Amino acid sequence: MQDAHPAPAQPRNRLHGVTLEAMVRTLEAHYGWTELATQIPVRCFTHDPSVNSSLKFLRKTPWAREKVEGLYLFMLREKERMQRPLA
């Protein structure tokens, strides 16, 4: 039997609703594979990188996924900080 209650809203969770694929694609577009491999030195970013190979590895490796999530959040904070007007 399924729970009749909908999942609670997570307005403060920046990762809520963001897929791992979206994170990898956004990070690759922002940093490029070379810088991404420097930030998170894992083989799926350093040797013949692709979104599909990265997703396959990250889905099986919780510690690496946490690093990707952390870098994604850092990138979002940095983008916001750069967009704020100087006071």
C-alpha cells in the first residue's frame, strides 16, 4: 500500500528535483571535463569522459556522487555571488 501523503516540499534543499544527469551536464558546461577532473579526480572525468560513463560510475559510487553534488552547490553559490550587485 502506498503512502497517501505527498512528499513534503523541500524549499531549502537546492538539490531537490535536480537529476544527477542535469548536475553532470551543468558542471561539464560550466567547468569543462579538464577542470572537472581537476576538481574531482575520478577516472570517469579524467579518461575518455562522457555523461553516460560518468552517470554509470556516480550511481554506483556514493562518495563520488557526494563530491559532484557538493561541487554543483558550490558552483550555484558562486554564480549567485557573482550576479549580486556591489553595494
